[in-house]
Amino acid sequence: MFNARSEGITSKQLWKDALKSCRVVVPAAYYDAHGKGKDAQRFAFQDEHEQLLPLAGLWSWWRPNEEAD
């Protein structure tokens, strides 16, 4: 599972530890295109000061199970 929604995140056991201590702000740029191919108009979404968009997130480490190999 990789999507945590703000509606109810506090009631989910899965996100309990990350919500306490594994918060992160991810600077992002969002691009979209209207149309297709070479004629598509591309748009960059940013705030009024042309800064990157801050996205809230939670993180955790994942390590593969070496016994599964």
C-alpha cells in the first residue's frame, strides 16, 4: 500500500508510526499537456512566485526479504 489519504489516516494502524515521525515535504513540479503529439501545448503548474509545489508525504524504509531468494 502506498497511498495515505488525509481522511482517516489517523485511524489506520498501517500509518501510525510514519504519521508520528516519518513526515516529509517533497518539492515537485507538475506538468500537463493539452492535445496530442507535436501539437500538444504543455503547461507547468507552479505557485504565484514560480516556486516548486510542496507536497506532503510519509516515508518508510523497505528492504527485500533475503530468505525469499
